[in-house]
Amino acid sequence: MRATIETEEFQYVAGFFKREPRWKVKCKIDFTNEELSIIRARNLGDLQVYTQSIGTGDDIAINLKQVVKHGIWSVFTTPIDARNFEYELETNTLPALKDYLDASAEVEAGPRTLEF
């Protein structure tokens, strides 16, 4: 899995003459063929990956199927919120997604014996 994170500032049209600054964080993710096979074989498409902010105060749950198609992106009203989201992607969301896919590849079948 390889991810590229980019943040861009743009002017949001908030009214006929009113424009407000917004920051869009885009994360393009290139999954390996093995990772895509794991997603298909384990039916992980409906797994919720993150909550997307669209800059209006509304949040939307995004699943893995959408992440594979469109990557990860969110819109923020302040640059610090955009930076915090970048940090969250780098330190939590993307590593957790990679770990989840790796763990999903190897599923042990059969009984386990535990001794206490």
C-alpha cells in the first residue's frame, strides 16, 4: 500500500458574492494486487475506514470500497484542522488499515487449545 497526501486551499462559494477559504486534504492510495485480493476474498468492502468531513459540519462514514475507488479526502474550514487530519492519516488511519489488511490475509482455521 502506498499513499500520497496533498492539501490544497480553495475558495468555497458560500453565497452570491461571498467566498470562504476551505482546505481539502486528498490521500491517494495505491493498493497492491495482494491487498486488493484480500479485500475481495474477505468481503471487506463494507468496512468503515474513516469519517469524511465535507466542510459544512456534516460527516459521512466512508467504507473500504469507496476508499479503493476514490482514496481518502475531507474538506476543512481551517488549515489547522486540515493539518490534524493529515497527522491522523499518517499516524493512525493508514497504519491501522494496513495492519487490518495484513491480519485479514492470514486467518487460522481449526481448533485452538488454550492452557491456563
